[in-house]
Amino acid sequence: MKTFAIAAALTAASAPVSSSFDTTAAAVPLPPAVTAVHLHAAPSASVPAAEPAGRDHAVIDRIVEFQGRELALCLVRSGSAGMAVLSVPEDSAVPSLPDIAEADFRGLVTGASGCRLEGDIREVASSRGTIAISTGLDCSGAGS
């Protein structure tokens, strides 16, 4: 009897596991392939980039002069909304922005973007001083 029980257990154990699953169901599709590509470098920051023709979004990097210093101004626009960020250029010898009055910042961004400032003006501070100033843009009335 003991031999019969062992033989039955071995027979049951040798049954394929897949026999208890429905093999007629569709398999789960594989995820799409993942690819990586190198992005092209942005144009030189000292040369203003034009908004791409026929598109409703743009990223424009410019070098602007304020109080005798060169500063980086990045304008990001999508449709009629956008954002402006004034920061210290990467190669600047001075690691922080000069003191900039709100009216001066508004004039600088409005002149460069042609858009109206929208929302709060925010400063990004660090232990070395203010390293960036940003604000939202409303370009719905802009001619560009």
C-alpha cells in the first residue's frame, strides 16, 4: 500500500504545471521597445533663437545685459502661456544675480518676450545669493 501511495504521488507530481491553465487565452503583449537618442545641443545662448514656424511652442535662450553684467534669460512658451527664468550664466565669475528691482525685471522680460507677466515673481536663493528669478507669462495679446 505504501508503494502504491508513493507511485501515485510521483505520477501526480510529474504532471505538467501548465495543464492546470487555459493555454487557449491570448498572451499578454510585450511592452514597446525602449530607445535612447542623443539630443542636439541648443543653439549658442548669445544668439537669440527664433520661434519655430508653424509651431505653438518654443524655448528661447538669450544673454541679456543688466547693470553691466551678462545674465541668462530663458523664455519657454507653449501656446499663449509661458515662463521666464533669469539666471546666472554657467561661465559667470560672479555666482549670484545682482539686486534687480521688480520693475526692472518686468521691463527686461516684457522687452525680451513681448508678453505680459502673470503670477508671482519668484526668487531662487542659495547660500551664495539669488541664483534665479522666474515668473509666468501671458502671451495671449502678444504679436509674436
